[in-house]
Amino acid sequence: MTFHSLLAIGSIFSKNMRKFVLLSFIVGLFLPTATFAGSTNAAPTGPKTVNVGQEFNVVFYLYGAKDVDTFRLHGSFTQDMFEYRASKPTGVFQNVSPGTYIDQANGIFSFGAFTLSSHANGNAPAAVMTFRAKKAGTGYIQLTTNSRVLSAGEDQIGTVGRLTIEVTTKAAPPAQPQPLPSEVSPEELAISLRSTTHPDPDAWYATSTVTAVWELAGKAVKKTYVGFDDSPDGPAEKETDQKTATFISKLDGTWYVHLGVDLKDRTHENAHLRVQIDTVPPHPIVPVTDQTLVPASIPNTLRFAALDDTSGIDHYEVWIDGKFVTSTQLQAYPLTHQTVGKHKVLVKAFDRAGNNVSGTTEYEIVSEIVPIAKRASLLWLWLILVCVVVAVLWINHWIASGKKKKTRRIGFKK
């Protein structure tokens, strides 16, 4: 083999090595990203079996989270079997993101939250949703693949999960508090559990202090226990010999009072009472008008919208110049029959617990403006009038000039 042949082989080998090194470098750049992306799985967890009428919690977990600061969970559920009741972020996530909604009619949801302090790592709870079982059968609650789990803006979402729940025909206790029956057999236990501060389990209240009272009749009671948490099923762990208890919720949302009764025949009975608490007003509202300076004849509309993290917006009130105008659930109000001058608008947004926030704006009604078409026609009339006047003046001038010339000619002939 000649020296030149060796050089040619070395040149080919060198080129191939350069390609291999370059390819290895490119792959090395993308390998960490491929390993990191899709590293966090999200799935709902909850009971496998519930009774008709029973409320239950579904906790959405992030598995293998790495410094997660934001998430958006899209999902669906069997709407004819499960009724949505409430939702809230949990764990390190304490702020609900705008755009969160639940569509009961179509059985879909989109829930987002974020944290401004500690980030989620490992296996971390992200959100809690409360449902009520409506009828017997098999239903599901699942996440969809367009869900997002973010760390500093980078999506980590991997797989998403599904929870299948069997609903049995055994009816759960009624949600509304029931009074004790007039007659109770000594072989049965009747429990009446209610709240004097939050009497309607379906309503929202703006106070975080909950007072519960109860009555027992029938079987002989050995011990009574109470509890208060955000789980529909308890437990009731604190022993009491009273028939009333007061609790304070640490956070807004749906809470439950639990009553446990040990009977002398060595059996145990439970009762649960839901209370809904929202002490925080809606987010700030900024009303605007389509026109801020407008004649009365031109249509003008007031527009407004607000968000509430817990109980949701119930209605709006519109006040104009200090006078109440209307209460509405719509997000727009037509401004008609307004007098000339400046007007101040106040819009109040109320959540379902009665908390409210207000915002203001101003607009001005001006005197009627002549339409452009009308102004143009008037301009043409003025131009025609000016032309007529000029023509008349010119004709008069021409006639006068003719008479002077004629007079001069006659004088010259004489």
C-alpha cells in the first residue's frame, strides 16, 4: 500500500469520525430534554365503591414531580352518574388559575393552580374535587392528554390516569339535616345532626366558625365522638359528652362535621354534615363601556366580569350615578335613556356566599352630532347658495357695465 493510499484512507476515516462526533454531540444535547420531559404522571385517586347519594372526594396526584410550580388538569367524568359539588387546590398549590371551570352538562372540567413559594416534588397532591353519586352503575373520572404540568414554563406531563367507581344502590343518608322522629324504637338509633351557623348544606356562608348540634334517640349510647375536616367520611375521633361543638375552618371550601356513636350493644353509627365556606371576595372587577364619549342616539353597552376561586360568582349589581339600576347574572348591560353629561357607573360582583367586590367607570353623553351625510348635504347647499349669489352679483355687474358703455357711446355721438 502506497503512502498516498494511506493518506486517502486516513482522510476518509477522519471525515467519518467528525460526523460521528458531531452526531454524538447533537444527540447528547437532546437526551437530557427527552429524559426530563414526560417525567411527571397525573392521576385521580379516590374510593372504588360509593353509595347512591354519597359525597366523596377525588384527589388528583402528581407522581414524580420535579419542581412543579403550575398545573392545568383537563378531564371528564360520567355526568349522569356523578354530580360535581366543589373543588380546591391542595398541597403546595394554593392559588387557582383563571379559566378554571366545571361543565356538569357535558361532564368536562379544567382546573388550574399555581404556587408562588414551595414547589411540588416527588408524589404530590395537586387538587381535590368533591362529587355526589347520583345513580347506581359504573362511572369514571379521568384526565385527558392535553393536561399540563409545568416547571419554570417547561411541560413535564407524562401519562394521565383514570379512576373507575362502582356506585351501589344502597342509599346514603339525606344531605339535608333531619329532625328526630317522634317515635324511635329502642332497637334502632336515630341521629339528628345540624348546624346553627350553616343550616343549609347546599348554601355557601361567609363565616369560618361552624357550630354543630345533635340529638340521639333510641339505642343506649356508650360514647360520642366528633370530627371536622374536608373528607366526606371522617373520621370522628374527639370524644365528647356534649351535644354541641364549634369548629373553625382553616381554609375556604367544603368541610364536613362528623359524629360517631359507640353503642352499648357494641355497634357503631356515623353521621356527617357538609358545610360550605367562602370568606374571600371575588377578584377585582373592572367595568368598561363600549363608548366613553357618545351621543344618546348611538348604542352604548356596559361590560363587566369577575372571577371567584371558591363558591363562584352569583350575580352582579349595576349602579349609575349613585342609584341602583339592576341585578343581573349577565355580564353586560345596555346604557339607554341617558341624559347629556357625565355619568359614573358602579358594578358590584357577589359570590354565592355574599362577599362582594366593586369597580367603577365613567362615560359622557354629549349633544347630538349631525351625521356626516347630513353635514355633506348641507355643505353642498351652502356651496350652491354661494354660487347663486356670486352669479347674481356677476350678472348685476355685467348689466351695470353694459349700461355704462352704452351711455358713453351715446354721449360721444352727440
